[in-house]
Amino acid sequence: MTLTDQLTDYINAAFTGLWIQTSEPDEAEREIVQHAREQHWTIAVWDIAGGLRLPNASQAATPQGTNGDPLAPLRALPTLASADGTALLLLHNYHRFLNNPEAIQTTFGQLIVGKQQRTFVVVLAPVVQIPVELEKLFVILEHALPDREGLERIARELTSDTPDDLPKDGALQRVLDAAAGLTRYEAEGALALSLARHNTLRPDVIWEIKAQTLKKNNLLSLHKGRESFADLGGLQALKEFCLRALTSRQTPAKAKPRGILLLSPPGCGKSQFCKALGNEIGRPTLILDVGSLLGSLVGQSEANLRQALRTIDAMQPAICMVDELEKALSGVGSAGDSGVSSRLFGTLLTYLSDHDSDVFFVATSNDVTRLPPELSRAERFDGIFFIDLPDVREKDRIWALYRDQFGIPQEQARPDDTSWTGAEIKACCRLAALLDLPLSQAANNVVPVAITAAESVERLRTWASGRCLCAQNPGIYTREGVAAAKAPRRVHRPSAN
């Protein structure tokens, strides 16, 4: 439902207080003024700089002397009322003035008498900040960002003089995917920048503008690396699962992929896989750092998470990555942070279960014992994968990758890499190139995590056996010598009679 459709319904039902949350007040005003003209409503617009104006009337009919007084437009609203008509007053950024008793009381009185006069107060603001005295008198509407059709219309308008600059078919869809989540102003700027640089519309330029947009709120970051699955040795079953889930053309519209949870000891490639996944399937990878969401004010952390999730949904299709989830949720169940972690966790659980956007959520963890059990319920993730230490075949591929990357001759002997992770193989090759040493000597500076954290690694392997999907091979992960987890035994006791 469009903004004007919602506005019509609420005005017909005599809701005299309407709060429209918008990042594009000029565009929202244009739509409302045009709709008011079609509906034959009287409309006035006020802002602190320009004062009160009547956009659908002549200049002579514009009231004067209302520039600096935020109460003047409310007092002037009854003069716009008519016996059989409807009058709207649009107030730009009026939340800045609802912080004193006189403004609150004047607004309250106007909203009450507006039901008989058919006068309506419409606030256009980027945030919802309603004083408690007025909360019950306002309804909140949201001015949606432009959809694919709106973005395509902007692209066609910018290339109307040179239609050959507009990409065709799949290339155009990639441009529109990149522009999703931008305001009309931002989209026009990004598309114009691409035309100025390359005489065509390119997704990479649009993502450059989008990355700057993400930096402004500091809630999300855009990964710009060029990793691909070719840079990862092994994890074949995990790669095939994600590619099939995210690229299948026969998937029903309602069967959208949700995401995966990756468990493994440190250094086995979880984060590398997340970053490579977006490049492999042509989606942006958004990194959600839960630590950056924490605010100093009561309720600010929860509001930041909700805003971040709305931004992620607006940028669909996308990959959302949360690294080391157990650390972000370390305070769940404790009272040390006044319940902030628990509330963040509840919001995240609701999103994982209920979101219907085309966002693939990828979370990683090194310690499953610190994850709340509710996280593993069905329909929150499509699968929970365990990434074990690489086997012999995977190590061969990893050694080949990093030998080539750091320029180490293939004939140089490999050190004993028993229980090494991929990160430790990379460290050995890097140190050998950095210090100009043979691999066998560089290996003396590498201490495997399977030794420094042996107990944690064994505990994680034991827990994963029979509970998680295997990232290396199709099917359930089962460690040799460890029995798969079994359901609790049910005992039938004989009757006392």
C-alpha cells in the first residue's frame, strides 16, 4: 500500500494526528500535495525556514508572518477548515519543537478539535519522537524507499537523452539490485556518478555510494574484498549447499533461503567463506558488528539493531554476516548489562524466524557452549555446519594456494602439518616469504590451535558429532570414535496395580 493510499484511509477514518517517518521529506511532500490536489483537500506546508505556505493556492493567498514561530501554523490551521472540506497541515521536522509544554498542549488541543473541523496535522520527520502526552493521538506511517520500478524509472529518466547508456536485461537488474535501499536522491546521485565516469550504469559505482551511506549510521559495513570459492581449499559440501540454495531458478517464491550457522575451531575458514559467498553469487556482503550497536542511552541498542535489520532488508538481495556470534551474545541470561543482551537476542531471534526478505544470514561461532539453545531451533537457519580441521586432500589444495600466493617454490618440502588449520598453513607460508626462510624453519613459529586450545577443540568436535552437517562431505558430521548424539531414552514403568 502506497503512502497516499494509507493517508486516504486514515483521513477518512478521522485520525487527526499522522506521523510520517521519512528520509525524503521533499518527496513525501510532493506526493501528498499532488494527492491533496486530486482529492480537493486544502493543504498547508510549514517549516522553520520558509514559514507557512499553501502550495495549491496562489501566492497572494499564502499567510505571512509565520516563519519563526512553531506554534503559529497550528493556530492558523482552523482558518483553513471549511464546512464540507478537509484541511491538512504538513509540518517538517516538527519533532524538534515538541519539547516544551506550550507546544505539546497546543498540538493536543488542535488534534482534539480536528475531529469536528476535519483538520489534520501531518508531521514529516526522519525519526519517531512523540511526547508521551501525544502518543495516543498520533498514528505512524512509513514512507517507503523506492522499489525496483521506481529505481528503473529514475534510471530511464537519466538516460533519456542517450538510451544506449541504459543496460539491458540481466545487467539492468544487477544495477537495480545495487541501488535497492537508496533514497531517490541517493539513487539519482549514484546513477549520475556512474554515467559521468563510465557513460553507462555500473553496479560497482552504485555500491561505492551505498558504502558511504552505511558509514553514516555506523551500524553496518560493506565488505569490498574479491575473495571467491577458488581461494578456499575444501568445504565442498558447504559450497554446494549454499550455491544450490541461493542460485536455484526452480525455487518457489515463498521458499526463500534463510541462512546458515558455521561452527569450527578458530582458523578453519568460517569468516573467509562468508566473505567469498557474496562474490561467488553476485550479492553484497553486509557485516553486522553487534558490538557497534550498543548505545549509552536506555533503549538505544535495541533501536540500533532494529534500524540495522531494516537497512539490511532494504538492501536485499544480500548476504548478512555476523562473525563470532557467541561473543556478541555473551551477556544473554545475565543481569550485568540490565538485560540489553537478552533484548538484542530476542529481536535477532524474531528476525531470523519471521523475515521474508531475500537476505541470507550467515553467523559463525567458535564455542557452541556459549550460544543460547534457542538459536538452533528449526526455521532460524537452513543448516548448522561443522567445519573440522582440514584433511589431507584439503591441505594439499590449501598449500598449493598459499605457495602460489606468496611465491614459494613447489619443490620446497612441507613441514609436519598434523592438526594444522588453513590459517596456520597461510601463516607458515607468509612467514617463510617475509623472513626468507624455508617452510620447515618458518613452521617453528607456528603453534597449532589444536594444541593451544586442545580441550576446546575436542569438546566442540564431540558436541558436533551427530548434531551438525559436515562442511567437507555431504551428510551429518560424525567423528571417528565418538558416538552420535542420541535422543533421551524413554522408560515405561509398570503399573503399581
